[in-house]
Amino acid sequence: MSYIILFAGLIATLALSLIMRRRSAIRDIAGPPSPSWIFGGLGVLFLLQGDHQQLRAALNVGFTAAAVRQYQPIFEKVAQTISEKLEYSEVASVDMCPLLSVAAFDAISEVVLGCPTGNLDADFVKINLEVMHLSSTQSASQILADALTGLLPKWLRRQAVNLPTKSLKLIRTQTSLATKEGRRAVREKIEAKRQGLDPNDDVFSLLLNSEDSRDSLSSEDIAGQTSIIMIAGGETTANTLAFGLVELARDPELQDSLRAEIHAVLGTGRHNIAYDNMPLLNAFIKEALRMFPTVPFPERVAVQDTIIPLSEEITLNTGQRTDRIPVRKGQLVLLGIASYQRLESLWGDDADKFRPSRWLDGTVHQGEAIGPYANLLSFLGGPHTCLGWRFAVMEMQVILCELLGKFSFSLPVDHVLRIRFAATLQPVDATGNKGTPLCVKRIL
């Protein structure tokens, strides 16, 4: 009954807002990624134009290629923790999703805040993991309520954020606790610097001590990134790894070849491993990102009238052929990343097949680069390219090397993998619950 009342109120409010606002005034976006009116206005993900460019340039200090290389030991420690949990598992099959989610959160905590999750507020850790799993556990009524709320104008959404839905309650709590943890971490690093202690190599320390960001970032700016970084930087990587492990379990020959490459490199020692020099490993990661983009259908709103040029002509419903799409200011644009990355004209006749060798035999699309990595849009592109894409790639490299170097993966007899799009692309089992149960065997 409460949801019926809620829906009625939302629909009435939406109708009123549609009457009051002019279409050309639409600037912000409804739907994923989670909007700024919930996560706060300081997150780099939500700022526009000049404000976004300035904040992004300052934050980039913590996500350069050189900075990410400093995080490698943290990723390796996190990967070893997964191995230890698998080694002592006594069940016939292991759901890899929870293990990967916790590992990704551990990595984010140490790399960004500079402390293990054991040093964080216990409620924050619990709530953060719940928010990361939120989109895979919502009921139909909750999804509808949140979708209707997202259509409200900004001034009404600031009030609607207090609606008693499960998702909004969780996100409100996560935002509050994340900001608290971010401020605490910043205070501790400032105090350590005042005492003359050597700074750590985590993202927040780099931002506080870099001349490139010190003059343009306040302590509150840095702490204000905590909420969205802890969410966006964890589950996305975990899901891609889960999809990749399933593909390896389906293809023992590919798994053996990748393991052979890993053993050949790791045999020279586990320190200062050059993960970028492992051809099959990186081809595998590129193929996983191509086939399973975390955000397959991102939305954008045009801030001015423009024309979208097309590389190929298309046929409209009217029968007319065109190589451009006119877009009016305020129109919603849905980007079909998943479709682009499976176009046969770009990726070959087997574009729907998981085949990492396409990245080694020269059959992949060689056109103008539109994304930061491998001509893929999985990390988006342009001014809003994912700030942590190098972070994500190295995390996947390290975890895959650790797991495949020590374990073999196979499919359970009754295994069924389904794919759900719920804010992000997620693996689900036959019952519709998020999960990737795999048979795991220690081989080394």
C-alpha cells in the first residue's frame, strides 16, 4: 500500500514538473550513473564543463600510469587474499562474485584512502557492500519508484531524496559515512605531514602533496570524492572479472594457454612483474571488456543543438538514408556501447563470440580511437572518460595472474549464466540472483 501511495505522489509531482519546466532547460541526467543529488555535488562524475575539467585535472595526479604502478603491491596483496580464501574453501563450487566484490573494495580502500578495510568504520564497510549489490537485489516496485524519482526536476529531487525507499535509505547512509571516512583520512594525512612523516602512496596522499593539485583542491574537495569512488571503482571491476572467469571455465584450452603464459612470467619472480608485456593476458582482458561493458547503455543529455556524424549510413523508419543524426538541446541520448562493441562491420563475423585471439591476429577494428583503452568504450570516452581506467586494468591483470597461476576453473554440471542489466551489467544464476558459481581446483 505504501508503494501505491508513493507512486501516486511521484506521478502527480512528475506531471506538475512537466508542465512547469521548459524542455530546453534539461541539463542533468536521470538514471545511471547515480545522480549527484544523492551522492553530493562534489563528485567528479557529476560536475559539468569547466568545473568538471578543473576537478578532473587536479584528481588525475592519483590515476596516472606512474601512480597506478605504485599501487601494484596492494593489488598483489589483495589477490593473494582471494587465493587464501579459495584454498580453504570446502564447498563443491564457489560463488566468485562475493569474493571478487570484497577484494575490489579492499583494493579501493587501500589505494584511495591508504588503509585496509579493517581500519574503516564497520557500518561503512557493511553499507558500502550493500550499495554495491543494490541494483541486483531491488524488487520491481523499488526499481519503478527510483526510476520515477529520477525523472523529477532537480529542485524536487532534492526533496525526493528523503523518500523511504530501500535504495535511497542505503545510499543516503553510504554517502554520509563515506564523507565521514574521507574527512578522517584527509585529517590524518594532513597531521602526518605536519609531523614530518613520509607520505604514503595512496591517492589521497598524492592529491594532498602534489603541487599540481594542491592549489586547486581543498580538503573538502578530496574527501567529497570518497562516496562515488568507493562505489564506482569496486563492483565494476569485480563484475568484469566474474564474466571473464566464466569464459575461461567454458574454454579449458584458452585457460591452459593463459596459465602457461602466466607461469612463464611468474617463474622469473613475483616482484616488479611487467603485466603489460603478457600478450594473451591483455588480449583476454580486452575481450572481456569488449563483450561485457560494465555500463552498456549510458545516457547523456544534449546541452546544445548538435549533429552526431555516423561512420556508416543508416536507413530511417521513413526509408530515407542518412549519415548524421540531428540532436536538439535537452534531448536524451542513449549510447549503445554494447552494440558498438559487437558490430560485425568493426569486429568481424564472429563479433558475438568470446575470442581473445582477435587482439593478437590483427582482426580487431583499427579505426580512430574513441576510448582510452583498445578502441573500446567500456571506460567511456571524451571529457568524461573513466578516471580510473588504468587502475581497473592493472587490478584485473594482477588478480587474474594470481588466480589462474594457482587454480583451475570449470563449470558446475547445472551451470547457467545469464546477464542482467541493472545499472551495470551483472552475471546472474538460473534463479536470477547475482552470482558465478564455479568449480575451483588448486593446481599449484
